[in-house]
Amino acid sequence: MITRHALKPALMPIITMLGMTFAWLLGGALIIEIIYGLPGIGNIIIKAVQMKDTPVIMAITIFLAVLYKLIMLAVDIIQVVVDPRLKNRLG
């Protein structure tokens, strides 16, 4: 009874927070790359800003925005799988 009636509704905010936390970790990883000089997208964007390389800045910004949206889409899909009643609300 607990898993059927209490666990599913209780999972909704947990799933949402996990998705948002993952998105925040993505931004935090960029900052850590910059601080410690690790190779990655954080250093690429800093070098692009320093060199005023607008296409690279725009490409990385769009990539990160699309990645964030995909994470949020995955969270929504997982929520519908966990609680099928949400399918009617997304209509």
C-alpha cells in the first residue's frame, strides 16, 4: 500500500529536484573547469570571450540551452512514466 499510494506522489518533487540539480551541476562543472584550468567547454567559452569569437560563444550557449531543455524534457517524461495521471494534463 505504501509503494502504490504514497511512493508515486512522493517521487514527483524528488524527480524534479534531481533534474534541476543535474542542470545546476552542469553549470558548476563549467565554473570548476575555469577555476582549475581543466580542459573542457568552460575553458573554450572563456577563450572565445577573450578573443571575441562570437560564433563559438553563440554555439556553446545554444548547446548548453538545448542540453538543459533535454534534461527538463527527460524529467517530464520520467514523471509521466511514474504517474500516468499526468498524461491527461500535458494534453
